[in-house]
Amino acid sequence: MKRIYTLAALMLFTCIAFAKNDTIVVNNKRYVVVEEIPAQEKQTTTKATTPKNKFWTLSKLTYGGSFGFTLNKYEYYLMLMPEVGYQLFTPLHFGVAPKYTYSGDYYNTYGEHTLGVRVSARFELTKIGKLAAGKTHFFVLAAYLYEHRWEEWYDYGTNYFDAGIGITQALGSRGTLYAMAGWHLYDSYNNAWFTDAIPTISVGVEF
């Protein structure tokens, strides 16, 4: 009887030992338990996608304006022009600006007020070397300008096609300071091209 108890205990310990090793014993036969290995989850890598450059977004709107002047031996010309613009893409900027000017001579013999509107396209050129960490650029500008003038005896309207060249300097994340020299290429009042060789010098900011 003692031998039977000893044999049963050995069988029990054997079963426990085999069970710990992922095996079972049935009718003195050992069977290996094979666990089903779960399928490895596919690693889904999300590619870093850059947001699409939308054609219209409020973040591309710019606000600012400029102050300009022209001086020669006999007369002067002062200009104030606030502007709302849109940065279509990095080098190309469009703007619409109401414009007020006053011109006169140094002897106060005449004075002339002008109201107008300018529609312009500005294209930034290459960086100026490594100046200011690449935040300084040249640009060229083409514009259509309509002005209506009030003189002492009569008033009249004039259409212009303008061109200019200038330089921009970034100020912070959005601000830009610019300076430009512009010329009237065509003057509808005189019906002539390149009638004035004196440029209008203007400086301004936009955000």
C-alpha cells in the first residue's frame, strides 16, 4: 500500500512538473501544449504629411501701408497709402491700396490733392547672400494706378502703369519693413510712356 501511495505521489509531481513546462500527461503519455502565437500586429507608420498649401486662408492676408515722397528743384509730392494684401505663395504678393497724395511747389503758388487706388503684384527675388540670416530680399513690383486730381480750376482722372524695385527686411515672424523706388511707366493724361524720370521713394511696413 505504501508503494502505491509513493507511486501516486511521484505521478502527481511529474504531472505538475510537466504542466509547468507546458506539457500534460495522459495515460502515462506526455503531450506538449503548444500555445497559439498571436499574429504580430502590423506596425502602422504614419507618414509625416505637410499641410497642403491652400489657395485661400486668412493667415496669408497682410496689412500695412507706406509713406512716400518725391522732391525736385521746384515742387514736392507727398503720398500716404494703406494697403491690404495677400501672399499667394512665398515669392508672390498681391495688394490693393487706397492712395492719397498732395503735391505743390515751394512757393505755395499751387496745391493739388489726389485720391486713387493701386492694384499691385510684388515678386521677391533672391536673398542678398546671407545678410540678416536670409531675411532680406530684393523685389520687383508692377502696378496699375488710377488717380483723380482736384486742382484750383478743374479736376481730372489719370491712369498709370507703374514699376518699382525695392528691398524687404523681415521683422519678427510676420512683420516686414520695405523701401522702394517707383516710376510711372505710362501716363494716360499725357498719353505718353516714360514721361517722368524722377522716382517716388516710399517706405512702409506690413504684417
